[in-house]
Amino acid sequence: MNSHVLIEPVQLQQAMTTEPIIVIDTRDPTAYALGHIPGAVNLREIFTYLATSDHEGLDVMQHKFAEAFGAAGLSGKETAVVYEDAMNTGFGQSCRGYFILKYLGYPEVKVLHGGYQAWTGAGLPVTTEPAIPTPAEFPLASDPAAVMVDKAQMLAAVNDPTIVKLDVRDVDEWIGTSSSPYGPDFCPRKGRIPGAKWLEWYRLMKPSADGSVFKARDELLAECQTVGIQPHSKVYIYCFKGARASNTFLALKNAGVRDVKIYFGSWNEWSRDPALPIEEGFPAV
């Protein structure tokens, strides 16, 4: 995998002694209190925040997270390293943190490969002492076009066969028996964005001695080819709220797929607008 994005536990421990690094823990506060990487700042809203992709929604999200990341100590001079418990148990929340930071224009962001389980599996130190960060002025420089598409762009893509619309949700959401991970009827409609291909996000990872990790580049490309994605493909990814999509975004970029963006509002936004088309029921063969 691309070492510019993923960082292994031992690499992180070494870098923390020589470089300015802010480590961000995306797990719930209870898990954080039971033990976390020394110095890590708990920022659960990376996972829980539900965004909309209209101008007002994105403006609110930009300022909300600029404030939150600034309070965590990110000034632009530090490398941000985001982690979750394990890559396959938190619905991609560390990758969602990576994506939000890149959307906000932060210069250097990494994801702890394997998450907290990989860190403890490597025998590295943990603490129960909460971090007390030094607040900083976050360097907000959002460029949505670089990594994100909005609802209107996703709607336009429905009738554009040159764009792969990639649904990476769990199988019950894809076949329309559930509307979300929060419960079958959390959203008003069940189904899929018309024309979407399905590649369940779990398929881009594999087990290791210390938990789930991303597959190797050629393995990822092989998975991509099953839904017609090549390195030159243009891909718009969606899930429920952009977390699993962020996990897939990271995997595809590291596999060499060059033009990948996320519809961040995802099914939570799309399903709530009755004017938007959906496919319902079991997918046709």
C-alpha cells in the first residue's frame, strides 16, 4: 500500500519521537477512556456527523470541523494521523477522518493501518490519560471539486455511462431490505442509486495477525475489475454517510485508480429527497 497515506504502528511510534504529529482517535469516548495511543485526541464526531452536500450543509461542515481540528491542535505544520479500532469494525471511520481533512485542504494526513488493534498487537504502549491538546488555528482551504461530488453532480452521473457509480454498502442495504446501518427504516426509502455497481467495502480488506488490513495493490485492482473499474476509470463512490465510501476511496487511490470522488451525502441524503430516482427491490441480473 501507499506509504504516503497508510502508516504502520511501528512507523507511527518512531515518527512521534521525531516529527510534529497529532494523533486523532475516532472511537467512542468509552473505548478511548479504556485505553488509547498516548497523546491521541478523541474526536468522535468524525464518525457521527451527518452531512448534506448542498452549499449550506457543506459550509456548516467546513467550519464545524475546522474548529474541531483546530481545537485538537492541527495548525498545518503537524501530520494528522487518524485511527479507529480496526479497519473492518468501525465502518471506515478513520478513513472518513482522512477524507474530511483532505476535503478541508489539510496538507499531510495519514491513517493508522490496522487501527488500534494493530497498535496493541504490536505491543506498543497505551494510556488511559486523556490528551490535553494545545489549540491552533486550522488552515481551512476547502476545494470540494478535488475529492467530492454533490447531490446534483451525482444525479447528472446517473445518465453518464462513463462514470462508475459505486455502491459499497453492506448487502442488506444494496438489496433494499435495510435503509442504513442504524436500522432498516432509519431512512424513508430503501434501494440504490440507479445504475450503481456494487462492491461491498469489506472485499477490499483481508485478515492479518493483528486484524484486518487493506489488500495489496494487485488484489485491489482484481476486485475493481469485477465491477468494471480500471485505473483510468472515473468513479463516484457512495455508502450511507461517507465512511465506508472513504475506506474504499483510500483503497482505490492506493491501487492506482486516479479519478475517484465521494458523494459524501450518500444514501442518507439521497433517500430523503423524493424527487431523486432510486432502484428498489432485488437487483436485476
